[in-house]
Amino acid sequence: MFLTLFLIATITFFLMKLLPGSPYANEEQLTQAQLEIMNAKYGLDKPVFVQYWIYITGLFRLDFGQSFQYNSTVANLIFSRVGPSFQLGFQALIFGTIVGSLLGMVAAMRQNTWVDTLATFFAIIGRSVPSFVFAVVLQLLFGVIFPIFPIALWNQGFVSSILPTLALSISPIADSARFVRTEMVEVLHSDYIELARAKGLSRFEVAFRHGFRNAIIPLVTILGPMLVGLMTGSMVIENIFSIPGIGEQFVKSILTNDYPTIMGVTMLYSTLLVFVILMVDLLYAWIDPRIRITDEGGEV
């Protein structure tokens, strides 16, 4: 994990140095003396490898540097926007996983029927159509035609998060339904499921207690990266709904060449990603004990 994060930090730093343009607004109006003062303030007057050493050592103190565009440190800027992004991502993942799993289970239990066809069609649409298209449709339907929810802004509490959560959850619903259906179809035709049915277990018990748990491992695999992607904010969705989250800030930082903020957001995303991947690996053994590594004596 630490090696991965070190390589990401290194690559990201040097890629920032290759970006065209300047981090200073209206640079052409600044005199040479003013440019020298600005470069000295942000440490850009030092050799590249000195800047790199300062950046790497600062990461161990959670010091991502000073934003070029805001009178704030990158750490404060990011953490002030983490809340809305994490809330949207968490809500979208929970809602999308539950709805998608139920949809996939029903499709698997009604294989080759109209229910299965409808669920599969919805999963294909959910993966084919970008989430920002659903966002615009939701705004039109429930913000203009039927003015139930606010179209944008983050000033009405939980109500403000409903439409962006629904837009973000389309992809988790589609992915969960697709993976659960595929695995459940295979599991429901296995020998031990046939034995469970022969023992007189109800369809509910067979599906939930025996089928779903064995079909959930592939779903857990994709939930890790999906969780990080949702919680760190969808850049387009946050801009469409004017949500002051990480995604919106990331877009602004790219447009203004705010290198420290770009690198800070990248490191936050990367740290969450490698940590979640580790948690997913550990969850495998809890879900299916057969995955646990055993010694020669057969003991865990």
C-alpha cells in the first residue's frame, strides 16, 4: 500500500510539472518582480527535485501545500468539501446496492421470463447511459415539470441530496443487478441448492440464506472501487447540481492549474482506494471461509 501511494505521489507530482499554462491568473499582467515574489511564496523558485522532496516529506504530515487560487491550505480546502461528497457517495452506494441486488435476485429466480428480460434491459441502460444524462432528466421531471425537489444548490438539507443521489445510484444499481443475477443463476443450479430444496426449505430461505451469500463475492469486488469513486464525488454530477464537494473543486483546480489541490485530491482518492481494496480482500474470508489461507495441518 505504501509503495503504491509513493509511486502515485511521485508520478502525479512530475505530471503536474508537464501541464501547460500557469497557475497564476492574468500572468501576462504581472511584472517579473511580481512573478518572482509569487514563485518564492509557493516554492516554485526552487529546483524541481527540491520541490519534490518538500512535497513528499509534507505528505507524512498531511501537508499538501498551499492552494494557488485560495487563501487556504490544500488540506483545509479538501476536508471542508469532503462532507457533501461522502454523503452523496454513501447514499448512492447503499441505495444502489440494495435495489440492484434485489433486482438481480428476482431476475435470477425468474430466469428467462419477462421479469428477467426487464431487469437485464434496465441494467444495460444503466451502464450505457452516463449518469449526468439521468441527472438532467431527473432535474427536468422532479424539478421543473413536477417541482418536488430542488434542482440545484446544497441548502435544504437531505432534500437537496435526493436527486443527485438517484443520479449517482444508477450505475451501482445496474452493476449490482448484473453481477448478482449472473452469480445467482449459477448458484441456484448447484448441487447444494438442489439439496436445500429437497429438504423442504422455502424459496426465500434458499435464495437469501444459501444463494445470495455465495453469489455476493463478485459484488464485493466491485463495491470497493465503486465506493471510493462515489464518495470522492462525481465531478459532473456535483457541477450539475452545484454541490460544494470534492468533485466540483477538482474541476476548478484543473481549469486554473492549481497543482497542489490537484495532487491533494489525487492522493486522497488513491489512499481511500488502496485502503478499500485491502478491506475487500479481508471481507472475502468473512463472506466465504473457504477462501481463508490454511497451513499444512489444515488449521486457519
